[in-house]
Amino acid sequence: MAWDISDITIGDEVTITATILKLLDYDDARVASISIPSYGFPYSIRAPKKAKPGGQVELTGEVTRVDEDNGLVTVKLGIPVTVDVSAITRWTPAVREHRGKPLRDTPD
């Protein structure tokens, strides 16, 4: 589902669904190499139980930056990951006091 980028603000919680490419075993840990939609860099996570190559995994993080002009959202998933807004599969707005101003820089 595509979200309207004007609804997403800093501090909101979003979920991105990634595809498991391969599983790797290191010492005592099992690591999954995953592909995040519209993110062109390698990324790996601790593999969930019953994970298989080709399977889906949900990554949840907090929005740290919103670029409305380019339709990009930066999410903190351990490291900042910038993805297209269409990569977001779930969105939960943060609970905050409304003071009338959005949490974004706007040109003067």
C-alpha cells in the first residue's frame, strides 16, 4: 500500500517488508542477507527462526527524515536506511502533543 508522504512525520513508526536473499552461519549466530525495496545497498540482520531464502521479514523503525520533494523517507533500522515511500508497508503515527507546527523544515 502506498502512503501519502505528507502524512508521515519524524518520529512515526513504519514497517518495511524485505526479502531474505541468503542465510549465513557465523560462529554462534545465524545471519540473513536481505534486500530492502528501493535501498540499493547490502543489509543483513540476525536471522529469524524458520527463515528461508525467498521469505519475507518485516523491519520496523522510527522515521528520522522525510524528503517530500523526492518521495523518500529515512528510517532508523540500526543504521539510517533511506527508502522510497512506496516501500513502507505499515505506518503508525507517533503520539505527540499538537502544537500546530509540523516536525519538518519548510522553506521560508
